[in-house]
Amino acid sequence: MKIEERVLENVVVVDLKGKLTIGEGDELLREKINTLMQQGHKNLLLNLGEVPYVDSAGLGEIVRTYTTVKHQGGTLKLVNLTKRITDLLAITKLLTVFDTYDSEAEAVSSFTS
């Protein structure tokens, strides 16, 4: 799992690349989000376009990330979900919890509206 961040307007886009699984990506994601929150970033966008697989630990980490950000007064949204991730969120009824977007531009502009 590789994680990169970039800033677009007032939003930090967190690009995830690789599998989000127990011991592989879940801890990296937790550390990255905690660091961004400590730096005062409140608007976070998780780009899942290059995540081919998410297991239960990875899904749990996305939920934990959402909860952490929300409790600290921030907003977390998801963009570029693969069909597999969309199906996983639908099956677990989490698709109704997250704000999801197909395009980065649409997602970034949603933070200001």
C-alpha cells in the first residue's frame, strides 16, 4: 500500500494505491489520517481508484477513519470507488453512510457547497 497526499483548494486528497488489508494498508491509513488531522486539515477526500481489494480490516479502517475525522469536526468523502468496493459498501449498508463521488472535481467542489 502506498499513500500520497495532495491539496486541491481546501481539500486534502489522499491517494491510496494497493490493497487495503489487515497489516498491509490499514495501519498506514490510520497513521496518515491521524497526521493530517493533527496538522489541522479538516476536509479529506479518500481516492480509492487504485485500490483493487479491501478486506474486512481495510473496510473497518475506512469506517474508523470516517468516525475519527467526524469526531474532530472534519469531513471525509470517498472518490473513484471501484465496482468491487462499491459492491462491498452496498452489501454492508455503508454506501448510505459515506458521501461518494465518481469524479475528483465534483468531490472537491462538494466541500464548499
